Amino acid sequence: MMNLTVRPIGTVLMLLYMSPLIACGWWGDGESDGAEDEIVITADGREKLPENIDWSDSQRLFEQAEAYRMGTGLEKEIKKAITLYQEAALMGHSGASYTLGKIYAEGVGVAKDPVIAGGWYRLAAGQGEVHSQHHLAQMYALGTGVPKSERLAIYWFGEAARSGHAEVFPSLAQLLWTSEKPYQDKPLAYMWWTLAARLGDVESQKRIKQTASQITSQQRTSAEERAAEFYVRFRYLEQPPQHSHGVDRSSAQK
């Protein structure tokens, strides 16, 4: 089910390049069952994970990893958590991939490595995980751990935005407004600012006043109608909008 994030966004700094890279919290905090499983050290000194773990169940692996990361019901062990997150991620668990991205981006129990972080975020983003799409978009916008790319930043911000991740609306609008052609799209930027403003973002409310005169009245009207349609579809009908966000899906992985 697709839901629009409608909690108050607060003041969002419109200049993306001054925004912090870390934007989203941990995936699944508080969801661990706190199971206490013993870790065994083998004769060669390597850690042997519990035999009672169901290695065919990615969600079970993720929950076990969460317990080790947070120290819920057992001793906190980030290395053991990483091993389990990796197994779950390779089985297709997008939350595990996102969490690995955060671990390497923030240096939680490991050396910070934005390149590895970007790889895990990209894996989860491709599975539709919106927080990973958000982080990956910021990385492409800033050139952190990945080659700087306005095209891919717009694409991934757009994917998260289309899923109703309201935190990215102002950043997507800023990039669409300031990018060079062919990625610049001021009417579409105005639409995302209008939607963010409708959700209470103060800076977006300022931006639509500042930029309204820089597009035609017809473009303004169309943008406002599209923003209203987007809001209704996600807030009440839970359906995706039917317009593009600026970059073809087929080109995003190139």
C-alpha cells in the first residue's frame, strides 16, 4: 500500500548543496523480537552464527540483525549484525540493504565508506525502498561516493517523490529549477514546491511566491492542478500520479 508522508516537514533548506547527507532514520527500529541466540567461535577463530537461524527467511535474518545492532535482548555486536544484514539483503530484503547503506555511510562499527554505502543504497533503491532512493539522490547531487550526476539525482529524488516521500519534494523542486537543460523543468519544479507548500513546508511556500512570476500563468495553473491531483491520489486514493518527474525510467541505470 502506498501512503503519502504527511507529517509536518518543518523548515527545509532549499539549497540542496547545503543539506546534510543523512536524511532518514534506521529502517525497522524497534521491530526486533529480541531473541537471544548464542554466537559460537569455531576452531579457526571465525564466528559461527546460531544453527537455529532460518537462513531461508530474509525477514527473520533482518530481525536477528536488528537485535544485534541495537543490543535488544542480547549483547550489541555490529559485526554479527552486518553478516546477517548482508545475507538478508542478498535474498532481496530492501530494509537490510538500506540499513547496510546507513552503517557504511555513518561508520557504525566500521570505517565510513560512501562507495560501499552507495552500492547498498542502490540495491535497495532499485527495489523501491524510498529512504534509499532519497539517500542515493543526495549522493548523486553532491558527488559523494558516486560520480556527481544531476540526471540521476533528479531520477532518484523523483522515484522517492512519486512514492509519496514528502521530504524530497523541495530538493527535487530545487534541482529541477536550477539544473541545466535538458533536465531543467521550472513548471514541474513549481508543482513540487506547490505540493510541499500544501503539506506545510515554510520554505516551499516562500519559493512559490518567489518563482511564480518566472513561469507563465498557464504553466502555473497546470502545475497547481497537477499538485492537487497528486495530493488527492496519494492522500485519499493511494494511487500514483500519471506524470513524469523529469527523467525517463529506462535511462536511470545507465
